[in-house]
Amino acid sequence: MLDQLFSEVIVPKAVFKEVTSSDKPEAQSLEYYLKNKVHQVNMRNFIYLDAYVDVGETEAMVLYKQKSADKLLIDDKMGKNIAKINGINVIGSLGILLSAKQAGLISEVKSRLYAISNSRIYLKTDLIKIVLELADERG
């Protein structure tokens, strides 16, 4: 869906390593999809950080600035807050699902939303309800 929603999808090396480690769900699929989308990050670009942002999030924010990207896909709440402080336009996985439905790329978000919530990713019940309402789907 990402390739259909955005003109270019890129990731920094640290994020690629993080999401393709063998203990991550869908690591093999992500490695296949992302292998030609990995970009070197020039860490000389300046961004504001705090002690809670990991190396993947840091590289992703720097790469966003380096490429003058339109959006940064990030789900971590602290990471999103730091990105916003740096003037970075963020979107999360749930926003991607809603955008994909609005663009007609998927017919519903419910099954994908529940697949995410049944993985190691925690989604608050209220958030699931809001996303289903925005997608005009019942819980």
C-alpha cells in the first residue's frame, strides 16, 4: 500500500535492521520489500532529540529532513512528539490504513487493525474504536 500512497518510500539503515531482525513479525516480508529502499543518512543534519528516541527514529527523522520528505511513518508516541517538535509531518500505521481505504486500495481496515492489535503492538481499545468509526466500520 505504501508504494501506492506515496511517490517514494525510503528507510534508514537502522530502521531496516530493526524491522528485519529475525524476532520481528513479518521480518522476511519487510526485508524483501525494503531491501532496495534503504538510504544512507547524513547525521550532520541537526534535529532536536531527547533521551527516549532510539537510533532508528533518529535516523528516520534526519533522513526525512535530508530528503525533504512529505511524511514520516512513525508509531512510537514519544518519537512522534519529538518529530513534531522538529517540524516533521508524521503519519502512523493506522493513518496509513485509513488513507488506503479512502484511496480505494483496501475495502476495509477492521481485519488489518485487529491483526496489528493481536501482534506485539499494543493498541488502546478507545483508539481501535476511533479508527473503526473514522473508517465507517463497526467494531
